[in-house]
Amino acid sequence: ILNVEQSPQSLHVQEGDSTNFTCSFPSSNFYALHWYRWETAKSPEALFVMTLNGDEKKKGRISATLNTKEGYSYLYIKGSQPEDSATYLCAFSITGANSKLTFGKGITLSVRP
Amino acid sequence: ETGVTQTPRHLVMGMTNKKSLKCEQHLGHNAMYWYKQSAKKPLELMFVYSLEERVENNSVPSRFSPECPNSSHLFLHLHTLQPEDSALYLCASSLSDRVEEKLFFGSGTQLSVL
């Protein structure tokens, strides 16, 4: 059984604070890592897909890094805004013909104005 | 709007009912998925279809029966469900079934089984 651990489970920050989340996964046979943002009453939306060790991706104020050797990815949000309030999911997969994505439980971020 | 539409948004059914969930994607994708999210649990993959053929059946009970008549439509037929099947059911699509492809999700069907 492959487990994805996300921490912390929830986070409450003030508008303007920067924050970061961790996604941990087994480092053996790594293939791909996904981050999704899921706002309440909406659909999960893809933020990033990363496959290479050391990969760093950025989308506006949000960026992500990947360390496949030690099995973790960080998601950073610079200058959090109330509209960043959402659940952030990570999912990873290993190599193999029938590989599929395994999701974490998500991190719920609440940004106070 | 992600281009993936699910109906109905909410469904309440008894254990003896038969109902179907519908998913439609307008993105020209070749792979479609059913995921289940129960309270306090991660998203669980149920089924994967690629080019209308089922490529993954993740040990799902037979009371859930998927159907993919073409690459744009996906159904999940439900019969004799149990209360523990109450959950959010999400449909997703991607360009192909390769795991490095982004998933595009619908808004989900919130199912309650009484």
C-alpha cells in the first residue's frame, strides 16, 4: 500500500502571510507528483505536475518544488490572499504499466482578511 | 468551468433503488475516471477508461457498474447500494491515461444512501 502524507492537516493564516505545505511519499520507483487546489463547492483544479528531481514550478504567487530522492514536495504560497482558501491535494505515482495516482488527504488552508 | 460536467449534483437514494451518475467532457480527452471521496479519506480511484475501454477496476464492488459509450461520456450505474457508499463521486478526464497527465475534474455528485 502506497501512502501519501500531507502536513499540516489544516492551516489558518492572516492575509499577507506566506505559507508552505509538505507532501511526503515513498521515494522508491517515483514517477510523477501532482498538486491540486480544491475550493469549496468547486472542482479540484490542477496546479502542477512534476516528474524530475529538483523540479520547481511557479504559477503566480504559488510555487512547488520536488525532491524525489528523499520523497517530498513543498508547495509555497507567497502573500496569502482570502481567495487562496481551499484544500490543497497532492498525489503521486510510481513507475509501472498499471500505475495510478495515489492521493493524500489534503491540507485545508484558511486565509483571514 | 473545467469542461467536465457531472449530473446530478446531489442524489438521495434508498438501498433498493437503481440510479445512474452521468459525466460529460468537452475537452477532447481520451481518458475518463471515477473517483470516490468518503468523509476524512483521500480520493480513491474506482475506474479508468481509456479510449472507451476499461483499463482499471480498482476492486470496486459490483453494485457499482461503469459504462463508457464514447470518449466524451461516462456513467456510473448504482444498484442496491449500502449506507457506507454515501460519498462524493467525482468524474475526471485527461488527455491520455498516462499518470503524468493533469486530471480535469467535474464538480461531483454528493450521494446519500438511506
